Amino acid sequence: MKKKTTISTAGHGSSDKKSPSKRMNLYANLAQKHKTKKDKDARERAEYLATLPKHPVKRFFYRLHPKRLAKYWFSKRGGLMALKILGVSILLMLLLIGGMFAYFRKDLDKIRPGELAKRVQTTVTKYYDRNDNLLWEDKGTGNYQLVVESDQISDYLKKATVAIEDRNFYNHHGISLSGMLRAMLSTASRRQVQGGSTLTQQLVKQVFFADEAGDRSISGIPRKIKEIILAIEVERMYSKDQILSLYLNESPYGGRRNGAESAAQTYFGKHAKDLTLAEAALIAGIPQNPTYYNPYNTAGNKALIARQHTVLDYMAEQGVITKDEAEKAKKIDILSTLKPQTEHLENIKAPHFLLMVRNQLSKELGESVVGRGGLTIKTTLDWRIQEKLENEMKSFFATGRPDSVRISNGAATVEDVQTGQIVALVGSRDFNYTGFGQDNAAVSYIQPGSTIKSLVFAQLFDKHDSKQAYGSGTVLADENIDKLYGATLRNWDNKFMGAINIRRALALSRNVPAIKAAYIVGDGSAKPVVEGIRRMGDPNYCRQEENAGGYGLGAAIGACGTKQTELVNAYSTLARMGVQKDISSVIEVKNSQGETLKKWKDEGKQVVDSQSAYIVNDILSDRTPGLHGWMGVNGVRTSAKTGTSDKGSQPKDLWIINYSPALVMGMWLGNSDTSVIGTSASNYGMPVIRKVMEFAHTQVYAKEGKWKSGQWYERPSGIQTVNGELYPSWWNKRQSQSTEKITFDKVSKKKATNCTPDGAKEEIEVTKIIDPLTKKESITVPSGYDANAEDDVHKCDDTKPQIGAISYTNSGKKYTINVDITAGTWGLSAIEITVDGKSIKSSEITSSGKQTATVELDTTGAHTVSVTVRDSAYYTATSTGSIQVH
């Protein structure tokens, strides 16, 4: 019988391997174990779910409990889920970044040197007046090539630009993480915002985001991401020298001067490669604020030189120049080497106005948008009125009269009342005048003096108070209030006029009543008054003083600086019966594709009650009674206000505001160096105002239906008239005054005394008012009278005139009466002789002596003769006699 042999198939030479059945059992056990674990997990899962609330919303918030969330994410299950999420997020982020790089990279063609040269070529911008008359074709800087190669740019300018804009330029790859972090921390801490952009990022902004410069809504994270991506790509595509050259060819350097070559040609008349260290440092500092640092903007010259010095200091610190070189460059009077601006303004009309418009649009639309040109700009200017204003201003100074009172300069602005649009503006006596002709005094800060008082009193009339309201007849005594004011306060004539009403106080430009008005409006503080003036259309009044530490109640009499254009606009608010509209100089701006970039909108808001505005307009019209007032305009009814600002005890600025329901004109006269003017110069500007306003109204606005002869403001309903004065509807006579009769002396105009003769006495009804500020009683009397003093003309021992014996002679029925008159203390004034009560002689006399009178009598009997004589002090003497007719 043969023995059975078992053959293993598990492997060669392995006699200890398990049989197939055993292996199968092993797999089965593993599967069973896995199944058991799976069942266990499922069971635990089910048990966990069973503990949750059944309602879906409650279940959701139950799971969000911090302890349960922590338990999940720190479990094996939560950890696996976190790894999955992280992996997917990284993948999506890489895909997103890659996609963004691919998408934005297509724009890089714009920055290629060849394309850049095509893109920044000068394009003409055209300026028109409101009637489509061409005023100027701004052709930029000339016909020379604007884009130049790297070797055509001064090394000084390259080094200066890197020093001031991006000192780590040669060490980064397009972005600076430390710079961005510093900028974010600076902004978050509300300190001065610091820029975190590299020079490469700035180049990207100029090329790709220039059209968005004036639109702050197009900013934030998306644009920043695009900026960073493009900056990295630019660094990858170009060398540092190429990037720097692109930046210097693209950067704005003020006005229409994009690019270093253009700036060098414009300011110094040389190529960019020939710039000196001082010139390069000046130009390198401009791009941070091209409008303000524009060397032709005299207001920013001091800051520009300070920035140039900073550039030189940075260059020395970074070792690209020596300290000695920096100090030598600082000592150069670089501004004196600038080419005159007029060389770049060929054929320009209304230069002050148009350059003002260009600067304004640079701020609103962006320096690059205006710098590239190709714009069509329709301004608010009316060339007819502008030409008249320019001619009259030049003629005025040509007469030599201003020189006689030490006035060398002037500026004027004319604004359309209904729209707030400037229709004419000159910033100096002549744009081409040597020295200061190109400076625009119409937008310079100058103290307006008493012209600001109208805006203060408008706010006082607007004050609705249950205890006290105010009108043109309200008395604000002109008195010493130094203790209340906290300083010495005097009027221009160094006198006080006592109890005068607001009409006279404003018309005569008294300081004390204006300070009182401001005190009442602001309850002792000047801030509410200044804020009210700003709301009325003068938004920067007292702004410089506020930034320098503050201002006081002197703001109510013009002790702060203002811009002429804005002061004129505030008066337009009065002329619009309290409706404020922003001043404007542009109607529409279109780009080369015909797209509208800016368009004027007629928007306004009521900031002063119409009754208050009307009362001020009425008061100021007292100064212009038709053709006979020195502040009047022939054929046009206007209101007017003057003002002066002082330097020490001498005037240095003269202001005149003249306005109607159609137009407002403001004029300043003075000196650009702020030196004093003559004290007799108060009305020197009226010839210009009178001629311009007459022409604008009768020759322009009348023909266009914007004004008609005799036009005046419609009187608002509710205004009260009391004793010839105007009060708003909320004024109540019982709130503030009472009346009584006082006996005055006709000669001294003061209260009568026991020594005052009866003939000199007169009884006048006066108004008694308690001053709302000092609480003193004030009495309102007719002009010239003084209720606070007694008659000091008459003395009790004065000698009265005397009448001698009355005699007569006759020739038939004609009787001649003779009488001797002797004067007393005062000179004789008048005599009257009557017979039987009928006057036969009434005449003036001036000296002692015999007086005669002839009368014809035919009735027999006695006839009574009476002689009365009066002297200049109203002393009288009377004597009687008789004539016997037979």
C-alpha cells in the first residue's frame, strides 16, 4: 500500500506554510475584524446621532458648541477632514494664483518700451468758454520727444528718484512686504499714512490704473492683488535699469509734464541727461504730489524746496553723493533758474482761470488723466465778461491812481448767482506783469476784513430764540467790550457810536456790534459762526488758523484768511436768498473717445432762511442808491460791502463785494508782498466794478433774458416792517424793546436841560432795548441824536437877544416900522414882524442893528405891532408896540 504525499503550493522549499484553508480562514478573520470595526464605528456614529436634537436647526447649533467642535477637530476623523480641506484649499489657491498671473499677464504689453512711447505722446487738450469759444489749445510741452532711452537720463535723477521713492529698489523683486506692513500699521494706528509701494508698483499704478486715479471706489484688495502680480511680472521681464527708465518716462511732474525729459525741458530748458544735482533733486521730489509741488505753483514752493533738501539728504545717507555735494546743491537758488511759465502758455486766454481749472481737474480726475491730454473741457467762463474785466483791470492800473495809494496788485471774480458758476476771473493786475503777475490772488488766502460781517449778521437774523430775535432795527450798542472780548477792540475810527441798530452797524462797518452778533450766535464761541460761514459757501474760511492752533471771535470781523472765489460764492448764497450751491468752473469734460468724465449738476440746499438773507441784502443796498451812490452801478440795483484788513495800524488789503440777483463780483486790491496801502484807498476799485457789472448786466444778461432792469429780490412772506426796519416773522416786539418820549435839544441833539430854551426843545419817541450781551439798557434814537448825554450847548447864563424901542413913520397910508436888534451870546438867526397878527416881514438876519418893515394901513384906530427875534441857539426875544392911525 502506497503512502500519501501532501504537496504544498504556498511556495518553493517552504514546508511550514499554512494550507489554503488556513489562509482563507485568516482572510476571513481579517474581513470579519474589519467588519466588526466598521460595525462598531457605525454603531458609535448612530449612537452619537441619536444624542443630537431631531430638529435640523437645533441640531446645527448643538454641533457648534465650542466643546463639541474642539472634540471633533482634535479627533482622528476631524484631523483627516482638516487635511482634506487644507489640501483642496492649497490646490485651489495655486490654481487661482496661476490663473490670475495668466490673466493679468496679458496686460503687460502696455508697459513695453515701444508701446509706452506711443502711449505718452502729447495730445492736445482744448478749453472752451460756456458759449463754445475756444480759449486755449493746451499742447503740452512742445514737439520734442517725450520718451527717452536710459542713457539719455541723468544718473543724478535716477539716484535721486531711488533715494526718495524706494531705497531698496535694487534688492527686492517688485514688492516689499515690510513696506506694505508698515503702511498698514501706520493707517491702522491713524497716524500719517505711509506709502508701502515699491517703485515698480508705482510704475504699474501709473500705467494700468491711471484712469482710476480720480475714482476712489475702484480700489481695495482686487486692485492691490493685480498691482502686486504685475509688479512681480515686470521685475521678471525687465532689468532694474529698464524699470527705472520706464518709471522716469511715465511719472507726472506737474501740469502737462509727464516724463523726466518733458520736465527737464519745461522747467530748465535742457535735456534730462544734462540735469545738475540740484535740478535732479528738485524734479525727483515732484511725483509725490505733482499739483502741489509743481514749481509754478508758488503756494507750494516752500514745501517743494524742503522736499528737494530731503532728497539730497537721503542721497547722502545712502552714499550716492557726499554730504558736501548735498549742502552745495541746497545753497543754489534753484527756483530762480526756472524758465518763465508764459513760454508754455502761448495764445492762452484767461490764463489764471484756465490754469486753476487744470489744477482742479488734476485733483479730481487724476494727474495722469489730465497729463495725457486729449480732453475737451467746456468751462463756465463767459469770454465777453472776461474780456471786459481784463481790459478794465489793465486800464485801472494804467491810470496810475493805484500807485498814489501804494496799491500794486488786484484780483477779481464774477459769479453767476443762479448756478454758482464763475463767469470771469483775473488773479492779478496782468498775467504778464513782471514778478507776481502769474500768481493767482483769487485763490490765495487773504483776510477779508469787514466783508465777512454780512455773513455773521445773516446768521444772527436766522437765530430762532424764544427770548430774543433780531432784525435790522435791533440795537447792538457800539461800546467798549474789552473785558468781555478779552483784548482791545476798536473800530476803524477809534471811536464808539453808542446805541446804533444793526442796519447802521453793518452799513458803517462797526466792529463791536459784529463781535456781539458772533458771540450771540455761538454762545460765546467763534466756532459755530465760522462753521455757518463755511456752510454758506466759504468752506476754507479760518482753515489755516484752525490748523495752526485756532481762532477767536476776531473771525467775525475778518481776522481769518479766505479765498476770493469762496467769499464771492458765500455772497451768492445771500443773493440766492439763502440757498447754497458749490462754486464751479467746469460744465463738462470729455476724453478723446467722447466719454463724459465730469459734468456739472445744479444742486443746492437752503442753509439760511430766505427772510434773513433778504434783510442783509436790503441793508447792503442802502449803500448804493442808484446813480448817486459811490458804490452804485449805473442802471443796476445792487447791494455792496467793503472791507479792509490791517497790518499793525495800517490797512494792507482792500475788498469790495457788489452783487445783484443775477451776478456777484468781488474785488481785492493790495500788494503781493502784503505791504500796507494808503488810508484813503477805500473806494479805489469801484471804477472797475461799476463798468464790469454794468456791462455784464445790460449787455450780456439782459440780452439773454437772465436779468431785467429794476430786478430785485422777491420779498419773502412773513417779514415785518416796524418803524421802517425789517424783522423776520419769528421776531416779537415785546421780546426786546419798549418805547417812550424824550425831550431833546435841537442844537446839540442831546437831552434837554433846565437851561435849554423852549424854542430848542423837541419831543421824540425813542426805543429802549436791553443789550442781549452786556444786559445794559440802550436807547435807539434818530441818526445824530445822543440819548446818553445832556445838552452842553446852552448855559443858564447865556445872554438872549434884545429888542429896542419900536417906532414908526408914515407917508399917507404907508407906515414904516423901525426897531433896533442886539445879539446876545449867540449870533442872530431870524426876525419876524407882525401887525395885527399878520406877518409883514419874516427873514434871516445875522447881525445887530436897525430892522425896518413897511405896511399900508387905512383903518383908523390902534394897530398892534409885534417883533420876535431868534438867535442860532433858539433863544428868542419878543416886544410889542402900536401904531395909531387917525
